[in-house]
Amino acid sequence: MSRLEKLVRRFLSKPKDFTYDELKKLLNGFGYKETKAGKTSGSRVAFINDETGHIIRVHRPHPAHVVKLYVLDLVEETLKQQGLLSLL
């Protein structure tokens, strides 16, 4: 089992301690790159898939680095719609 597969399994179990760094690794594994919209973007970040041009927008958690459950739900639904979670 690869690291990405392990991370996907952890992600799908919706742990309460899933960190923003883990979310970045997960999305990077599916071809998404983090972009920031400049100084005024605040905690809002976008992950863009270079192949498809698809964008996932989320809030970076602060002050803690733990991602909120609604963000995990949003990312899971989006990845399923893009057909990426069915690949594993």
C-alpha cells in the first residue's frame, strides 16, 4: 500500500486531527498545486489541477493546523465528482 493510499484511507475515515499539511499532501498526490492569491487572500487558498484546470478553494485553518470537518467533506465530494477517489 502506497503512502497516498494510506493517506486517502485516513482522510476518508474523517479523523478529527487531520492537518492542513496532510490535506496538501493528499491534493498534491492527485495533481493539485497550492496557490495563494497574494497578500490580501488571507486564509483562503486554492488548489489547482494543472491537467484539468479544476480548482478547489478552502480556508487554511488557524491558529491550529487541524482541518475542519466541513472542509474534509467538501474535498471528498469534489474528488469523487472529479473521478479521482474511484481510482484507488
